[in-house]
Amino acid sequence: MLTNFARKYIPNVTVKWETMKYYGLVYTEKKTISLSRNIPLNSQRWTIPDLDPMEYDKEFKLKPGEQYFLCLLHEIGHFKTHLKIPEYYKRIKKTC
């Protein structure tokens, strides 16, 4: 279900479930998004720095399961804003 949702934004992307310390991880070259199986429903990590904690509670009342979509949308954003590494950077990296 999450893979089909992600493919609306990025064709041929694969969403995998993994046990890891991060909520999500993106491999842009492999077109893979890894999501943690243990994303808490209401995490302090969802906070927005300039938002009052009381407004945060009103803003982000998530229903069970929505935390995965929120994390997935965040990870999809990495594909949309990802800058391609210039070829000469790759050559420099190989020589170092």
C-alpha cells in the first residue's frame, strides 16, 4: 500500500520495512525508501521548532498508521529536492 502511494510521486520506487534507529532512510540512486517498523504515533521528533507545544498538539494529532505516511512523505521529499552529484565530484572521490 505504501509502495503504491510512493509510486504516485516517484515511479519505480520501492518501500521496504526495516529495523533501524531512524524513522526513514532514502537511497536515491537505488530508488529505495526504508521505513522503520517502530515509528511512534506521537513523537517529539515531529515537532516544529518555532511552534508552541500547545499548538503542536493541535497541529499533529495523528491517527494510528498516519505516522508511516507522514514519514513516507518526508522521505519522498528527499527525492524531489535531491541534487545530482556532478560527475567530476565522483572522479575526485575515486582518486582520494
